[in-house]
Amino acid sequence: MRISSDKVNKLAHTVADALAEIDECDFLEDRNTIRQEARKALEKLLTEETKLDANARQKIASQRKVIPEGSQEWDILYRKYYNDEVKKLGL
């Protein structure tokens, strides 16, 4: 799923704010650095998710018969192939 840059930034702010509210959590860097690192981590996760999605879709497209997106069969195969891709990453 593609998320806009503004939404990723908002999520990164939310993460930094949530961490700041935890008493057991002390920042060794300033809050902006924490936010930037959270943003990088979120962008990396979203990039990986995009690759997983593309791989699952490619596997469905390579089937002998045409499986229309949105059909029950397509949904079942998508979940199966997506989960297979996740397992390959060891997640």
C-alpha cells in the first residue's frame, strides 16, 4: 500500500511522541533525530511490503488460467503467496 509522504511523517511524529511519553525511555538524541529514524524505518517497512505485494501478484498472474482480481480464488491465492513471501523473510 502506498502512503503519502505527509502520512509517513505524521506516523513518525506519533512514534516519537509516544516514545517520549514512556518514563522508561530516555532519548540519547534530540526528538527530531528520533523522528527521522522512525521515518526511515517506516519507509523501509513500506518498501518491503510493496515488494511482497508485487511478488504475490506476479505469482497469481503467472498462473495458467486467468484469475480475476477480487474473486474469492484470487484473494485466497494472494493471502497464500503473500504469507509465503513473508516467511521467506523470516518474519
